[in-house]
Amino acid sequence: MSWKTALYNYIHAKNQAELEGSSAPLEAFVSDSAYVRKQDVKVRRLLNSYRERDAKLLRGETKLRMQGVKELPYGIIADIQLHRFLTYQIGLIEHQEEHIESERVIIEQNALGWKVQSAELLQSEKSQPSRGRSFHLSENETFLDTQRSSPSLPYINPSIRNTSGLESAHRKIIYNRPKAVQYAEKWWQTPNPSYEYFEVDCTNYVSQCLFAGGAPMDYTGKRDSGWWYAGKKGHQELWSYSWAVANSLHHYLERPHKHGLTGTVVKDAWELQPGDTISYDWDGDGRFQHNTIVIGKDANGMPLVNAHTFNSRNRYWAYKDSPAWSERTKYTFIHVADEM
């Protein structure tokens, strides 16, 4: 048996473990017992989540893409991308989730042949993107001058700047939910090259979806206020924290604004509509670390979401399959205003 066969056996066992709700299929193909135990907790929690939804898991499929291989004296280190499909049924309606995950897998050879020793995720839904690598702004500094000469996309219309002199000329904008969803579906798998891409990209992606739905940027020129994006000029990052940082976008959305993008916190997930957002506080400490956008509903009328970082499509909103999820996890459901 080759190391590639050992890797394929591992992937097949992961699929089977999810369908069975037990890590038993992995035991024959993975040496690291701690990893197997962690997978057991995850797949049992996932199976319970489906049972709570009266959903029946039907099949799992994974497409494997090799991203890098390094040969070592004791074996192989393989960086892989997994495009995972999970099909389930509620009543007579079938749904399919898609996730894209990256793993580093160590495969070792011994007297009995090749076997996966351990595996680890190369991404986290818990971390935050950079808040600016090359400079800091004082409270009164802005990007108003540098913005004019920056070749950034998308173009920021000066008429939507949040200044009191423009309030009388403001006209209502209708949030186009189908367009926000259309954008979320188009770019869930790969990043839009018109924007910067972050190692942790969840909030940048949700902001793009909101903007595609017609939400106007609130351009203040200050990183710690407004909601705006203007790309990069050299090493300068021209966007507000609220555009790209999960906690900042959450607080921007839940605060009332006289004009522009705003939202209302609702009590239950079923109240959300396509184009609304969900914020995730994994540790229950009041700081939100992840955002998703609602793109539809399942057969029970509960939200399905798209997201980046672990690029996901039609994922059930509760995220109990995430390695970041814990019993302390809290959610905030935000209904985006229809008029801005």
C-alpha cells in the first residue's frame, strides 16, 4: 500500500465517521488516538444536531486536492484541500452542504506499511484578521487625501460619506436581498479578485455581500468608524475595522444609524431572511469572532448560511460541526434594514 492509498483511506473513513456519528471508522487508519477522540466528540455532536432537526444523513463525499507534499526520513507531510459535500433529508426535501477545509496530514511508514499518524487543520474560524500591519492612525487622521489617488475597487461615491451637510440630500436605498445572496453564492468558494483576501476572511466576505445588495459604504476615512473599503495603496490598508473584523462589524450592524447600513437584533434564528447576518461568539465572552450571511432556509424554515475562512455553502446556522464551537458559544441574529 502506498502513502497515497493511506491518505485516501483516511478521507473515506472521515466521511464514514460523519455518517455513523462515531470515530470507529478512523481507528484503523489513524495512529493518533487523541485526534480520533476529538473527531469522536465532533461527529457525535454533529449527529445529535441532525437528529434535533429531524434530518437524516444520506451520504458524504470528499474531493481531495493536493496542495503540497514534503518527503521526510520517517514519512510524508501532505497539505491537502478537502471539498466536502454532505447530503441530508428533512421530510421529503434533500439539502446539500459544502465545506472547503485545508489540513496538514502526517503519513508514516512502518513494518506494516503506510498509515496516517496525525492531522491538523490549517485554518481557524476563531482568529481575527490583521488590524493593520504597517501603520497606525491617531483619532483625527483620515485617508481622505490618499483615497483620491488610490486605484481601489470598488469605487467609493463621495455622496455617501457620513457628514451632516449631506443629510438633507440623502435618499432611501432599498436593500436588494436577492443580489446579496447572488453575490454570496458566486464568491463563496473563491475570493473576488477586486478585493483584498484575508487569511481569516469571514467578515470581509460578509461585508462584500452586504455591499453587493446595495448597502452604501459609510466612508469616514477613519479605520475605527464608519463601514468602508478602498483597497490598498502600497502597504496602507484602506478599510475600516468594521469591514474586516468580526467584532467590529457586529457592533456596527447592531447600532442604529440615521442613514446607511444598519440592522436590528432579533430573538430567534427563524426570524432571519436571506441577506441577514449571524454573529458568533465562540467563547461566550462578549467578543464576536465570526460572521455569516443567510442565503436560504431549510425545510424546517431555519437559516442556511454561506461563509469564508472555512468556505461554506448552505451550512446550517448553528455551526456545531465547527472546531471553534463550544457549549459557551453565543449567537446574535441581525436583521438587516430593508431601507437605508
